Amino acid sequence: MDEHTQPLLSSAYVKKTSFLHSSAKWVLKIVMWAVFIFWVTIIFLFPTKPANEWVVKLIDMSSGTVFGITGSFFLVFSGPVLIVAFLGVVYLLISHSSEHQLQKEKRTSKYPRIRLWTFPVLVDGPFGVVSAAEFIGILLFVAFIVWAVSAYTLENFSILSEFHLPTRLECYMMLELYGLHFGLMGLFCLAFLFLPIARGSVLLRLVDIPFEHATKYHVWLGHLTLFLFTLHGLLYVTAWTMEGRLLQEILDWEETGIAIIPGVISLLAGLLMWVTSLSPVRKQYFELFFYTHQLYVVFVVFLAMHVGDFVFSMAAGGIFLFMLDRFLRLCQSRRTVDIISATCLPCGTLELVLSKPGNWHPFSVSSSPLDGKYHLSILIKVLGKWTEKLRGNISNFCKEEQELPFQPHPKITASVEGPYGHQSPYHLMYENLVLVAGGIGISPFLAILSDILHSARENKTCLPTNILLLWAIKKSNELSLLSLVDVGSICPSFSDKLKIQIQIYVTRESEPPLEEGNIEKTVNSSVFPSSSGRGMSVLVGTGNNIWSGIYVILPVLGFVLFMGLLNSYYINPFGINTGWYTGLLFVLGMVASVVIFGGAVVGLWHLWESRISQSGEFEDNQMKIGMMKHKNGSMEDNESNHESLVSTSTIQYGCRPDFKEMFGSISESWGQVDVGVIVCGPPTLEASVAKECRSHNIRRRSHHPIFHFNSHSFDL
């Protein structure tokens, strides 16, 4: 048989390999769920009397060991989340080889079905749009708080009954006991607080939650954690004030036990972060919010000094994973990235084309990975002083280039982190898509449309075949954003393979002010000189699975080794038992492990990146040259390309989309299928779409589709 017709692998071997992959993934899932349930169970049981007796036994058992009680508490309360992270690394390595098969499996269900993550339960209220899975998580935290308060209340009365104190002293003691227990509850919430904001964390990739979506979990947990810590501080302050010893307690820095001053400093830092993170302050004074949020360093360090090492170790796991992510992002963003070209659009939006490594697949930007292997595009809406200044600088560069075309011009660079987002292209999970955008929210959908068109041209399988784009804009000059998708050159005959409908609603104009051809032209476009090897660094948790896995595992093992040596040669021999000092040493050990062991991995990772970059340097340079020629040569032709896109569009002026009518029409015409609904826009738009998804899913008939709500929020 000819080598072209002889299969390289027998079907039996492929099936066996697929079975082994599937079995390994299921085993890892079961083990990770078992560890996670054990962790949550320990936290839930902690307020009970048996748990207190168990803690006493744990202290007795750990008294003679190298790591002591701190090591035992770290293993029980922080160990599970680190073990899940280790297993998650292995899971992602296995899943990476079968990612395409995973997407296919998710779309081959015979009948549409409800999914907890995409079924909106709450759409109005302080939490915004909440899915069924998120609602279950909220209920679990509420149940924990109610359960813990009830259990601690019974424990408090049991303790007071043993002393037979006067009523006044009982009141003081009750306040202090409640203050202690609210602090413990806040510490358990702190164990989860930093997990959602570790942008490249293996845990977020494991559950396939993008960073911008996980941020709201951090916001919810932040409110709860600081509320509990504030109650903790207020109850103690109230008790000490009533007893007349407030200043004495605050200023007394004891050698053993709890150090009060570090706790006061930590709480003040937390309160300042809390106040400036409230929505009105964050939206009006974002820089104030951003810089005050850097006080998390003060908050964590002084909290460790306040409670000591063994209590702080109960929440250290999530904090350690965040430190790993933060250090890696710092290393990545130190490299400046070449901006290949910039375009000023008439709607007050900038398009920047940046150099990137060839192995990155961004979907949260305005370009598809298939648009170009070595570049990506982002859209920036001019809204504030900084973006206005950026637009002015680029406009000046464009004018200089037109006036002095043969003179050398300065290059523009940027510091970049990422990419962050879904582990897999989630828009490929659905054969039927409804994309709802508001204004600049069209950006990720341009990337999705471009990706689908490229894949259709290459006759790839597992593509959405029925796509409806609903776009609400204020003025018609925003229509120029559609010219960024060059349909004519990507897939001219897309209508034979895909059904794409685009409905545009111009809300603040009653009729077209100009002919469409004049509206959609760009204002200025410029290309910039770029040097080789100045693309984005691959040092990111969402990058190479092997390197990112080593980066997680080695610093954790290094931290255990570091603390073992510190206890063996310093803390235990010299009898160091000062609470605030051991807490400080614990945090310094975490930092040293991240910098030393994590830094070593980063250095080797960087050398590997440099070698890969050198091997592809010629291709990279050729791509940049071709990209610049394309930008210069085809900008004038975008109008004709855009007309092919407009031919599939319906533009309505002076009205807003009627989602109730639209979803009703889709329910009747699309049939019994799964429909992915992706929204990118303001919270009001998200709430309106989520409400219709929920309503139609609840009242659906057997021949109607199920709408799966997904949001792509930029509200960080």
C-alpha cells in the first residue's frame, strides 16, 4: 500500500489512546473534586466543638515536628487548593491534546439541555447577572456565614456559662468572642479572595472562566471579607472602649499572642481599598481605585503580623498562587512590544496592531489568531484624558508621515500582559450564535466573526453555521468599525457556507446623515518601524502548559523546603515564638520562594522563548513587512469590502432592539437547538438580554431552543 494511503496509526490504537486520555481526565476530575469537597467540608466543620477538639489534637501532634503547628495548618487548610492546582496542571496537559474533540463532544448532544453556568437566575440587583452555578456558590457562602454565626453563638454562651461572671463582664466577653469568631470567618473568606484575580492561574483555566468574568467573584468576596473583618475590629473596639482600656490594648505590642497595631494597620488599608473600589468611586476616579488597591501588600503583610504564622497559613494557599501570578505578570510586562500600525476611526476609536508570538491565540481582542500569526489588533475607545492624549499622538504621527513620507519616524511601543480568557474558543461550542453588542462592545465579536470566516474558508469542522449579530450604537460613524473585518479577502463566498445576519440599531439618529460609503472611511492610518524580536513575551500562565506547570509546582516545593530549613536552623533552635515576627518570616518565605524558585523557572522559560523566537525571526520579519504593506495598500479598498458585509446587514435608525420580539422570533424559526448568546456591553444591556434568555428558557416548548447566556464584560 502506498505511504499516502497507509494510515499512520491504526483505528484501534487511536481508540485506545482516546480511551486512556478520557479515563485519565475522569480520574483527575474525581480526585480534584474529592480534594475540593474535603477542603470545603473542613471549613464548614471548623466552627463545631468536634473541630475544636481536633485542632487541639493537631497542635499536640505537631508540637515536636520540624514544621510545627504552622505546617499542619498549612497542609490542612492551604494544601488542598495547591494540590488541586498541581492536579490541574496535569489535567490541562492531557486536555490540550484533545481540545478539538472536547468542543465536538460539547456540541453533539442530541437534545438541547440547560447548563448551570449559562442559565441566568438573577438579572436585577446588586450582583448583576447571576447564573445558576454562581447562585449556588452564593448560597453556599450565605449558608456558611449563617451556620458559623449560629455555631459560634452556641459556643459563646457555653463558654460564658462556665465562668459565672457579672452581667457587665459577660457583655464585654461576649463582644470579644464574637469579634474573634467574625475574624476567623473573614480569614476563611480570605482563603478564596485572591483566587479569582490570579489572571493566568491554572485554577481559572481549569474551570474555563476568563479573568474579566472572575473579577466579579473577587468583588463579591472582597465585600464579604472586609465586612467580616470590619465587624471583627468594631466589636473589639466597642468592648475595649466600654472597659476603658482602648488605647492600652491598641498600643500594647505583646511578644506572644496577637499584635494589635499590625491588625489596625491592616484593617485601615483594607477599608481604604474597600471604599475606593465601590462602583461610583471606581468609575469616576479609576486611578485612585487602582493605586489604593496596591495597598493589598500592606493589608496582607500586616495581617500576617497580626495573627501570626500558623493562623495566617490557613489562608496562605490562595495568596501564594496570586503572588506567583503577579510576579510572572511583572516579568512579562517589563518587555516593551512594537506597535506595527495604528488607525484612527471617525467614531473616536483607535485600532492598534501589536506584534505577538506566533503561538498565541487571542480572542478577547478585535482580531482573530487566523488574521495573522505574528500580530494582533485591539480597539481603544477614546473616553478619558489618557486615551484622548494617545489619539492625539497617533494623529500627529499620521500627519507627519503624510507630510514627510521619506523621513525616519519614531516607533511606538507598549507594555503588555496576557493573554487572559477562556481556555478554549467557547464560541465554537455552539452551532447557533446570537452576538449582542453595545458600542465598542463589538470588538470581541469582530474577532469571532473573523475567526469563523477564516475557518469556513479552510473548510474546518465544528463551526457555528447560523449567526445573528445585534449591534446597538449611538451614531452612524461607529459603523466604520465593521470595515476592520475584511470579508472580501477572508472568505468572499461565506454566504454559501454560513448564514450570517447583522442587525444594527443607530439609537441617536433618525436617518442616515451621509451616504454609507462616506461614513465608513477611516480618518488616519499609519505604520511604524519595528525591530525584530520585540513581540509580546510568552511568560504568562495561559501560555505553554509545561512551563506554566513547572512555574506553579517548583516554587511551592521550594517554599516547603525554605520553611523547613528556616524552622530547623533558626526558629526552633533559637525558640522564636513571637507571633508578629513568625508571621512576617512566613510572608518573607513566600516572597523569597516566588522570587528565587519562580525566578529560576522564568529565566529558563525566557531562554527557551529566545531560542524559539530566533528560529522564527525571519518569518516574523516577513509577516511584519507584509502587514505594513497591507495596511498601506488596502485601507482605501475597505469600502468595497465593507459593502459585502453591509449586504448582510439591516440598519435601523432612531430605535433600539426589541429583545422580547427577537428572541420570540428565534424560538419559532430556529427550532429545538442549543443557542449560544454572547453579550458585550453595558450592564443594562446584559440584564435585558439575560432576562429574555431566562424567560424563554423557563417558558419554552419542546420544539423551542435553549438560550445559553454568556457575557464578555470589560468592567474591571
